[in-house]
Amino acid sequence: MTHAPLPAPQLGEPYLLTPGPLTTSFAVKQAMLRDWGSWDGDFRAMTAELRARLLGLLGAGQDSYDCVPMQGSGSYLVEAMLGSFVPRDGKVLALCNGAYGKRAVQTLRILGRDHAVIDMGDYLPPRGHQVAEALADDPAITHVLAIHCETSSGILNPLQEIADATAAAGRELLIDSMSAFGAVPVDPHVTPFQALVSSANKCIEGVPGFGFVIARKGALRASEGNSHSLALDLHAQWATMEKTGQWRFTPPTHVVAAFIEALRAHEAEGGVAARGARYAANRDTLVQGMRNLGFVTLLKDNWLSPIITTFFCPTDPGFHFPTFYDRMKNRGFILYPGKLTRAESFRIGHIGQVDSHVMQSVVTNAGEVLTEMGVTSAAPSHSDLAERQTDAA
């Protein structure tokens, strides 16, 4: 389906091609121009609308769930989820294939929660059969933690088979859907989970300042007393909102106002399915164009997410990523450095207020910058390609 190009960013801004923060609409920016009283009835109504609209994105499985927004970045919400829903004598199987799985493991270590790890490296997803085997081998595991989209590589992990294996073993699934919720469907009737976290500045296309947990009501009730933290106690936040409609501590009022505008735009676009379709079209345009220039994606096609794509850096002596970055920025595109453990790479996000027209412009400008830099080949090293092939095997 074709559509008119999205409007260019306002005020001469570059396109922010990262997995969040990202390019937002002028209407979202404009929503932050009014001040709100955090205890006022109008703001309490905004909080209630926010919670209801987010639950509505679950589809038919929303009735037994509730939504609890909380101040802070995505990592705050992951820590709040782990600290609130994993009992102090619980144990988590953490599924890792990138930086955010590793950060979750570090969080568990600091929280003093027992944990086991399946680490797949940079190139591959954890699979359902591996989860099933680990759970069968260790009856002490109470929870499985899955990263929905691992943005350090751009991989969309196979959440359904992970959820199926977890449910079959009678354990609970916790999902870090920071960079996927709102564009990739998650219906708890189909994909059962205890709790899921995401952030305002990702696929809903708001701005940074808070995140939210969507959790089973029974799990929220049972989580009282689990948390290690005053500020990150999800049960306490939920109980306060249920009683008063207010946040426990000062909320990011302007960010909430912007998020309400973003949620309304999300609905007007067509919801999760339409948002995901636009992002997938963005990815396809970008990947095909960059491959035509000679760039190679880190991942095979079947694991490419609609959120962000990682490309190997060329080994041509004329290529220097900081120079490439600066020249692309000067042309109106802010890229994202790589975050792999072994290969030199960079990332280009395709979420936010961007469409396939923007992605084609990224490709055109990337080609021109390569010419300016005197780069004759965008191919990566043979060792990077051989390593990817070995891991993929």
C-alpha cells in the first residue's frame, strides 16, 4: 500500500534513526507546551486514558491484565519488573543474544536474584527447545526473561516459541518488549506472559521520561513485598494508582501529555498492525538499498526485525565510521553506532516518524557519502562474514 510521505521534521531537525529516542511528530512536540498539575483531576484523567489505551493494544487478552506506568528509562522498568515479580527466593532463566540481555543479567546480579543464562552471542536467537531443555534440567527456575527485540543486533527473537516452552513447563514469562511493543503484536491469549515492559519513546512514538509494565492483575497483587526498592516497587505504584489515580512521586507531566497524543496518532494510523507494516516497509526499503550499495547486514533475512538493522562496517581503508556518521548527520540523518562484542558495525533504525521515502533518501545519501570518502567497496571483512556463517550454522 502506498501513502503520501510523512511530513519532514520541524525546526530543521535531522531524522533520528535510532531505536528510541526517535523522530516524533510536531503534534507530539506541541503537546508538551502546556503545564499540568500532577495531582490535578485533568492529569489524573490523562493517566487513566494512558493506562486504558495501552491495555487496548493487547487485543482480546487484556481483561486479566493491568497497566502501571513508572518514571524513568527502559532500564528502570526492567529492574522494576525483575525486582517486583521475581520473589527473593526465585530464579530467572535469562535469554541473551546482545547487550540488553546482558544488562538484564547484570541487573539480576545486583538485585541478588538467582539466575541461569542462555547466551547465543550476537547473531542468533534463543530457541524454544533450548528453553524447554533448560527448564527441564533446573526445577528451581521460576521465571524466563526474554528480550523481544534485541536492538544491539536488530534481531526479533521468536517470542511465541519461547512463551510456549515456558508455559508448557509451568513457569512464568517476563518480556522486555522495550523496542517492539506497539508495532509487533503481543496477545496474552496467544502468547502467555506474566509481565511485559516497554517505554514511551519507542514504537508508540512518544518522548523519553517514563515506561510502563503490563502485568497480570494476580501477579501485581502477589508482588507486594518483593521489591528491593522504594521507587521501583511496581506493587506500590499500582496500589497508589488504583486508590487515588495518581503517581506516587512526581510524574513527567509533559511527557505523559505527549504520549497521549502519540497514542491517539497510533490508533488513527491503524494500531499495532499498521504501525508494524510501516516499519517493515521501511526496513525492506533500507535493507535492499544498502545491499545494493554493497553493505552486508549482520543478520539473515529471517531474523531481521522491523525496528532497527545492523550493518557490518566496510573494511575499505577509506571508510571511517565517525566520518561517515558526521557526513550523514550533516545531510539530516543521525545514525546509531554499533554495539556488537566482536564485529565492527553500525545501526540504522526504521521506527518513528519516518517512512519508505525517508529510507530511500538515507540510501541515496549513504551512497553519495561513500563516494565523497573515496570508498570503493562497502563489503565487510572475510573474517566477519566467516564468523557469521559459523555462528549461523
